[in-house]
Amino acid sequence: MSKQEIPYKIYLSEEEMPKEWYSIRADMKKKPAPLLNPATLKPLTADELSVVFCRELVEQELDENTALFPIPEEIRNFYKMYRPSPVVRAYCLEKKLNTPAEIYYKFEGNNTSGSHKLNSAIAQAYYAKKQGLKGVTTETGAGQWGTALSMACAYLGLDCKVFMVKCSYEQKPFRREVMRTYGASVTPSPSDTTEIGRKILAEFPGTTGSLGCAISEAVEVATHTEGYRYVLGSVLNQVLLHQSIIGLEAKKALDKYDIVPDIIIGCAGGGSNLGGLISPFMGQKLRGEQDYRIIAVEPASCPSFTRGKYAYDFCDTGQICPLAKMYTLGSGFIPSASHAGGLRFHGMCPTLSELYDQGMMEAVAVEQTSVFEAAEMFARVEGILPAPESSHAIRVAIDEALKCKETGEKKKILFGLTGTGYFDLVAYEKYNNGVMSDSIPTDEEIAKGWATMPKVDL
């Protein structure tokens, strides 16, 4: 098929939008290891998880055999405000790189939160409302998840309490104000409003925080406040399930033009975007129907895949959350104040960790200045200012396209453009002023994080 026959943007109609979410775990022969109760080191039961999470979300979390989950009509109707989202052919970027490769990206920034996070936020808020809860608590890094959840809660009439990683709270005041506009309360984390926050501040005075810190505070408030539950924007199986709509739409759009990607690239922090984008493609790979090269891209400042251990660890710095077997830098590891705030989690989604351990995908860590170099190029030729998180995927997509230029291979590259960077201008300012630096943890710093890991012999 010639270039002229493939439009810049491939859209699906509302009728073509998926009616079911897809779970990768159903096609995995070796399943991810179960979450463990940190007190007993036994697999968590539904009753134990229901103290923290909504009941129906717990069912989704523990179900590892069901492949397709019907999307409730109310969630589908909400999705229609900003979905289906397009797959875009990056013709201008291809021309700039003078590459024979075809580059496509799935754009998830067409909503006020500016990211893919709304796909799971509305689902989790819906199940909280259905259960009759008053509200929910959560953490947020760069602010996309907190913004998305505040939007979903406002739509459904739920209270929303957000603990925002302190460095992002200070660097991204406008995203904080969007959350407040939607009715959420926003607290910089670690804070003195929780027992765990005070403990972390005492141990690490002046810390810029981490997602692990913010998770601890949000869970404490949820479990100590009647009528509230905790919701999480990444890492968990339920989140990957909701985010599968990204990959399902992408595959359906590409199928319209008989486009089969050779390489699929996603940024990786906790795993929500990456897992959502690759879901149907990984399903094909697991079933032996099609092979793809799948690349997870993480920041060199928080390299859980590329430098972490595959072991059971706490999901939070306060060590009150369940233990998950994942690639981790240790729950005590606090990354530098990287501007890619959404990628500042010390561990990686257990499902994606198991797939990576099985060799089903690759991982690469990239430095921040090279990420913003790619972001700037993309913005100038494609007309979208990308989020720092998304720009990690852009960096590697450009690198792979340049390899095709050297070899003459006409590979098809798909990456996830998780959102826009209009609330990340402090980071862009530092890059433009030439004062942005790269921070790569030393082996000693990572070893300190590992020292906080529990001893689990299973």
C-alpha cells in the first residue's frame, strides 16, 4: 500500500470502539506471582484486598483466566467524550529523519488530563460509586493520574484526595490547580498530615518525594477514613486491563490498512501505558499468532527494568502495601527529581515484569537530556508538545528509525504518545536554558534501595 493511501490520522467510529477490555494474563502460560500479605507472606485474599480497593476491582485484580471483560455502558459513554483516539502516521517526522521506516503513534492526549490515565480513572471511580463509597484517595507523580481521577470523581460526584509527589507539586503548579478546579484536595508528599509522611520526613529531611511515598500516604488515609478506598493509576493488573483499550483501538485502526508493526515502543514507569498499548499485540505473541519486537523505555534515573532485581518488594516506601514480585530498585529507593514525574516509581508492574523475565520484550534506559532533544524535534515537526514521559518512547522510536536509515530496512514502528506536555513547561524551560542535567544512580545508591527489600524465600 502506498504512502498516499494511508491517512495522517486513522480514526475509528464510536461504533468501532472496543466493547470489552482484554487481559494479557489470560494468555500467559506462566502467570505473574500473586500479591502477598506483608504480615503473613501468604497470597492476599479478596477479603484482605477489599479493605483497600473496591470489591469489583479486587475481582478484576485476582482474575487471571478471563480474557475479555465487558466495559459497562456508563464507562463507554464517558469514553465517547474523547475516544476513540487516533493512530497518527508521523509523515513529517519520517521526512525530518529521512528514514525508510514508517512511524505511527497512538495519541492519548485529547482530554483535559492530557494523558491516557483517564481510561482507568473513570473505571475505578465508577466501581467506587457503584459500591456506594463517599470518595477515593490516590497518589500522583507528574499529575496526569491525579488530574484524570479528579475529572472522573467530579463527573460521578465522588470526593477525591490526592497526594502529589513533592517535586512535581512544586514544579507543576498548573496541573495541581486543574485538580483543585475539579474539586480534588491536593497534598504534597511526603507530608506531615499522615503518620507515614511524618516518618519519611524524619528519615529523609528535605526529600523531593517519590511515588512510593505518596502511595503510602494515600493508602493510610483510605484505610483510616470510613467510606473511602484507595485507587492506583498504574502497576496493578486492573489498571492494565482498563488501559488495554489503547492497544485494542490501535490494532483495529492499523488493521484497517493492513499495517502490521514490526516494533512497538512504550514508556515505562509503573506500566499502565506500556501494558495498555502492547496488550493485543502481546496476546498474539503469547498465542504464537504473530511476532513483534516490543521495547519498554524507562528513565536512566529510575531504571527498574534494566538495573533492578526481580523479587518480591513493597509497592510503597512506607512498607504498608502488599508485596509484589516485580523488577525493583527497592521501596527505599528515591529517584532524583526527574521531570518525567510519571516514571518515578521504584518498581514495575508484576505482569510486565514476568513478561520481561520470560524474554517477551526488551527494555532500554535513556537519559533525560536526550529525551528532551527528541521531544523538541517531535514538537517542531509533528505539532504536538509531548509529555516528558511520552518523550522517552519518542526517543527510542527516533533511534530505531535512524537505524532503518542506516540499513535501508522499511520497518513499521508504533509508539505510544501518552499525553501532552503543556503542564511540563518548567522542564522545557530548563532544557531550553541549557541547565537540565542527567542523573544516573550509582550502584551504591541502588544497593541502598535493595537493602530495604523484605526477605521472601518462595
